[in-house]
Amino acid sequence: MRVLVAGATGQTGKRVVEQLLAQEGIAVRALVRDTEKAASQLEGKAEITVGDVSKPATLQAALVDCQMLISATGAAPSLDPTGPYKVDYEGNKNLVDAAKAAGVEHFVMVSSLCVSKIFHPLNLFWGILYWKKQAEDYLKQRGVPYTIVRPGGLKNEEDTQPIVMSSADTLFEGNIPRQKVAKVCVEALSEPTAKNKVVEIITSETAVARPFVTLFASVG
């Protein structure tokens, strides 16, 4: 099985690549724009392919022989008001179309908690949650098998707290390490009960640790 990771050099994407590489029988292809940055992080670990989510032709080439796709792409903080539209929506939309054309068997998209709350403070930053929600909706409509992962506030530091997984629009606060987000994305690829679901995830010290098959199955 070959998996394409979009946003592979980002804070979450590079952890997705690491998690995939730890699995048996998975070839990893990293979609990157900056080959210099990619070489320092990924050379000798994953296959590197140059592409841009804003350029559909590059995505078609990147998906050749890929059965799965994980999108951890997202607009970087900037003063450009079109960033979230171009990256979080148009970029993911282009990925979805390319995945559909390539016959991708499973598309995992990293989104965010609270995307359905139009008046959330994060939407003051050029509508970032709004455009993530539009990308989610487009993925659902295109008929590509999917898992949409909505993490809480992202932390770079790992913790030992168990994962809490819930259905769409039921968790509205909480945090989670990026490493655990990456693990959820990778586990979704091989877990049949993860398909065609939106899952919201945080960690909590009061939660009971459960296997991924149980976590995914618990989400309607």
C-alpha cells in the first residue's frame, strides 16, 4: 500500500509521515513544495514528490500508484486574507478531485474542532474554520471514502492522556498532541469502522484508554 501525505513537512504532517513509516507494508510518498526543507526532514525516509495543492496537474502525478491519501495541509498564519480559502478549501478541493480521478480508496482529512461554529473567534483569522468546513463538505459529496479528523487545540508536546473520540459537533474544547492526531489518521486507514465518518478528538486525564477499533466504532 502506498500513501500520499499532503502537508508532509508541516508540524502535523511530518508526524503523520513518521507514524506511517513505523507501519509494516506501507510505502510513503510526501507531497512537498519546498524540496530543500523536505530533504532535511524526510530524505532517506519517504519518497519525495514535488507538488502544490493549488496546482491540480501536480497532484495527479503525485497520486500515481497511491491507494490512500492523508491531507494535513493548512494555511500558515499570515496577513494574506485569502490564505485559508486558497489552502484549506481550494487546496483540499483539488486534492479531493485528484483522489477521485485516481481511484483513491481512502482519504483522511485533518480539520478542526468547532468548524460548524460560524461565530467562533478563529473565524476572525480570515474565516479559517469556515473554509475547513467547506472542504469537509466537498469531500463528503464527492464519493471518495473518507475519514475527517477534527482535533482540538494542537500541542507539540506528547502526553500520556487517553484519546477521547466523539462524533461531529459534540466536542467544543480540549487539546491533543499532534503525535496522537497523526496516530488517529494512520489508524483510520486500516480500520473499516473509520470510513465515512467525522471524528472529533482530544485527550483527557479522566478518559479510559480504549483500542482504536472501539474508538472508531463508538462514533455514529
